Amino acid sequence: MSEKVFVSAQEVADRAGVSRSAVSRTFTPGASVSAQTRRRVLEAAEALGYHVNELARGLMRNESGIVCLIVSDVATPYRSALLREVTLLLQNSGKVAMLINTDRSDGGVDHALRQAIRYRADASIILSGMPDKSIVQLCLRNGQRLVLINRDDEQPGPLRINLDDDEAGGRVATAFVRAGCRTLAFANSEVGTPSLMARERGFVAAAAALGMEVSVERHGWTGYEAGKVLAQRMLTRTERPDAVFCATDLLACGFMDAARHQFSISVPGQLCIAGFDDIEQAAWSSYDLTTFAQPISVIAARAVEWLSHPQPENSEQSIRLHAELVWRGSIRGG
């Protein structure tokens, strides 16, 4: 196979019969170039298969246009939906997304991020609470602009985007009580991210204000199988719950399937269940899950807008968004 050789701007200039600078001006927005020269350059570029070397241009401007997306649980419905929105907006704004998967807890994440920094990535968006805070420090030390989504890193510099997770717990507790539930439980994973723990704290506090205790159980990763295990643990107790708030929809789906198919418990007749994220599966007829919709499009838009338009140093660096309660049939009266 012959070695791939990229067409240079000089080759385009030679074919079009113009100067090298004329080629550069033709592909620079707003630059002055005559209509005839532009036409000749574009025709030559099309014939040769020329593309502007944006990386070289960016390095001359001390920016590459590369944005790292640091994310865990890439395959989960919520995370993939958020990635889809963020990458589309980055592409539309002329930037390039570089994905760094943080599911592994070894030094692989640190190595991948350092590699991205060597490619002169301009910024990073951390899309989950999973990566260690040292990752945030590494980004900041290397001069990156930084957006933190659903994290509790209280430090100057990054834009922080969070949801009112604790307030959501209060609304679920009220809904359960109004549905006649008296034995409340919270099903969580052992991941312990800030958003998951805030939902747990908010639910427990709201129930306490209503004079009720909450049984809390945590297990494994934040996924469907963990939800099934949590159901098996909670529903085999002497006093099993009649209402469960699951930290995510995936946990709720696993919990609901185990309750119905392993214990023959009807939902919502004998057991009310709520989740969080409003993933696609939550609206399926087999689940009909009451949940909270994360404003994914707003999260993505605010993150990319902040990265695309430099803000004053004393500008607001924290955004708190509302998660809308989506009523479905998994809670009586929903």
C-alpha cells in the first residue's frame, strides 16, 4: 500500500495559479479575497482533495479546538444520551470531542488524560462524579477550561453544573405518603457519587420531616443487575417496604422486575417505585416508571456555551438546574 500523503496548501496554490497566502485567505472566514481567486482556489482544492489543517492553525493560535469528554458508564442510557447532546453541540460549534472512558480505576485514566493534554486539548468536560478529584487538578494545572457535571468539587475556575437532587428526594417522599405508603426504602449503588448521595440524603431527610424512617440499602454498580440484587435483599425482610425510591432508573427497572417476577408483588398495588433520569426504558409499558427527567439538552447547551464564549473571571461559575418529576403508573395516584 502506498503511504498516505496529505495535500498541501502549496500544491493547491500551484494548481490554481495563485499565491500560498491566497489559499490561506480563501479558507479563513472574513479574510479578503477576490471572487475569481476564491473560485480558482476552491476548484483546485476540490480536484486535489485538499482539507485545511485545523490542528496546525489551532497551534498557531495556541488552541486546538479539542475538548476532552471524561466519562464513566458510557453504555448506560442516560450517559449515552448526554454524550450524544454534548458531542453534537461541540461539532456544531467547530470543536472536536475526545472521549476518555473512566470506568477503570487504575492509572489508565490518568494516562489517557495526559495523552490528550499532549495533543493540546483546550478544555475538558467531566460528565460524571466518578473520576477522582486529582483528575480535575490535572486539567486545571495544564491550563484547561473545565466543566464539571454532577460533581461537588468546590474550587475556583471550573463551571459546575448540578441538579437539585436532594429536593427531588423530598418530592418522592411526599408522593409515597400521599399514595398511602408507610414503609419507605432507598435503593442505591455503592458508587457513592455526589448526585446519588444527594438523592439519598434528600429522601431520608424529607421522610424524617414527615415522621418516617427510611431503610437504605446499597449494592454494586449503578445498573440493572444491582437493582435486582437490592430487591432480593429488601423484599426478603420480615418487614418489607411498600415504597422504594431507586437512585437511578436502571436500578428501578431491575428492582421492579425482581419484585414482580421473583416475588409476585404487583406494582403499584403492593409496591410503589420511583427512579431518576427518565431514560427511554422508563416510559416503556412494562415499566411505566415515575421518575425525574434530567434536563440533558440544557446541561449540554450550558456547558458548550460556556466553553465557546470566554467569561469574566468574576462571573457566576455554578449552575443548578431543576429535574422535572414525570408521573407514570409506578406510584398509586401517579
